[in-house]
Amino acid sequence: MSRERLETLGVVGGGQLGRMLAEAAAPLGVDLVVADPTPDAPAATVAREQVVGAFDDPETIRAVADRSDALTFEIELVDPDALERVAEEAGVPVHPAPRTLRIIQDKLVQNRRLAEAGIPVPAFREIDDRADLEAAIDTFGYPVMVKARRGGYDGRGNFLIESPADADSVLDEAPGDVLVEDVVAFDRELSVIGVVGDGERATFPAAENVHEDEILRETVVPARTTEPVRARAQSVARDVLDLMAGRGVYGIELFEADGEILVNEIAPRPHNSGHYTIEGAYVSQFEQHVRAIAGWPLGPTSLRDPVVTSNVLGDVDQPRPAEPTGLDDVLATPGAALHWYGKREVRPLRKMGHVAVVPTADEAREALLRTARDLTDGITFQAAQPTDTTTAR
């Protein structure tokens, strides 16, 4: 195992993931340079420097590469061709590899690669026109899910078809190329944070994710399922890691259905459902990402404490300055930790921060979940005059 020089890590993306990555990198002696189109992005206050520019702009990527010993990304909107070309010209490594990003950016390509490797995924078909959609519905039956192949996240680009009336308009509404998936009658949504190091593979414990309106609300760890199912989820995640090129952390979203595990989506970066590792694990997903990119030994992925995380989402109808109330209640609660992302503007359902709760005694997981939910529900934003919107994440 080689220990590579890593004093400065360049990150395309300066959102909350970049912010927490910078916080984890600092104790290791690693500074961050981030690129983001939003001035004063969340990561800017903790990174050494921010380059203001688009995620897919080669000159922006080049400016980061010239200041860095290695490159990574915290958002999938990066242009993998530009990332690969600039990195080669600058002579800096990129992790995960751009070819992994190309697979992940297209859900159809991703599903095909997984299925070819024998990794279980929901039944799916490519859709080019209405006839393809009708043939898929004949095969799968109602309901089916039409998904944009590129650019969708937090439920964006997903269209549920429950009747012929829905099918009449969905192809007009869906942006660009799409695929269709059979809707899985799952028992719960799970995720596993995996990490690929220099000759090492590791997975964190399986987490259970609670979604509302297709946006992650809470994560419960350990997942409230059986030990065989949790072990199976980690096994499937390790199979996924074998297909990924390049070192780093991967967020692997899963469905549990009748004791079986199906892969939903893969994120080649730290993931929202892995925030629990900051308080709940011995080494967080963010520190693991830095260690992996540098080729340093990975830390343990075992759970230190049961933990629940709950996202603070923008409870507003239109954009306004972020002036939250209720934060004192979080800070005054034993076992609770507040992570505020430093976003100056709150928007509908925008992720503004999260709360993590660990037990202070023998508190049950259900009590942790109630505490986390009550604390985040208590955070509200004062009314103010709307402001202009900028790039939202």
C-alpha cells in the first residue's frame, strides 16, 4: 500500500458534502480547493479556496487541478470527459475515475452494467417511444416508473404511471432520454456506504432511509430489519464496489423486498444517508473518502453507537433569506448534534442542515427517531421578502 502526497484536494462541487469533506480533511493535514457556480458556497468557509465556475466548465476544473494534488467531485453534474482531459494535462489523479462517473450519470447504462454482473436490480427496459412504453406496461403491468436517464436526483425526473391516462403525457413531460422500471413493492429503503481504498474494500452497516415526497427525511442505523438482510445488503454493496473504477466512497441505495435486496441507484461520492457516520462510526464517510483518494489505510467502518439523522428541509413556499429558529432546542438536547450547512437562502425542500441523535443511555431507536424528527420539525424559517434564486442544492 502506497502513501501518496496529498496536501491539497481539489473538489468539483462546493455544497454541503464539500463542506463536511473539508471539515474531515483538516485534521489529516489536507486542505480543499472547491469549484462551485454559487459564490460563497457552503464549502467556501472551510475550504482553503473557492473557484467560482460551472461544474462542467473545463477552465474551472483546470483552475482547481492546478492548485491540487488530486481531484474528486461531490456532485454528478461534472463533465467526465473534461475532468479526465484536464486531469491528464495537469498530471493529477482523479478518484473515483471518470469512467465510473460516465456509468453512474446514465441510469440505463448503470442498470445494464449491474444486471450483466449478476447484481439484482428492478426489472427495466429502454424507452424510445410510446410503443416501447406500452410494451413495457404490458410486461410489467401497472404501476411503472419512468425515469430520466440523466440528471435526476431527489425524485426529480421520476414519473409514476398508474393508469393509461398517466401514460398519455409522461413522454412529453420527461426530459430527454428515459427508461422504465417495474415498481418494486419494497418493505423498506436501505443504503450502504462503501469505500474503495488502495487494495482495500469496506462497507459501513446498512442504514434504513425514510423518504417523504421522494426526498430523504431520516436515516436509522442499524436498519430496522433482520441481521441476514443487513448482511445481504452489505454483500450486494461489495459486489457493486467491484464494478467501480477509482478509489473513494460510494453511496449505494437499495430496496428490501421480501427479504431480497435490489440496487436502486449508486452515487460515486459521500452520500446524504451516510451522514450518520460522523457521530455513529469511528471514522466518518468523509474521512474515509480522503484516506481512500490518498491511498492511505482505511479506518474501521464498524458502528460506534446506534444513531438517527434527520434532514432539515426548507419549509417555505418561496425563496427567502435563511433565518432559522429552533436551533437552541437541538443544542440543548443531550445526545443531539447539529450540522448547519451555511446556506444563506432557504428554498422549498432545500437541505439546510441535519440533526444527528445518539442514545444517552439505553434509549431505543424508535425514541431516537422521535427525538430527531421533533427537533428538525421545530426548526422553522422566519418570513421575509423573497430574494432572487441562484444555483440550488
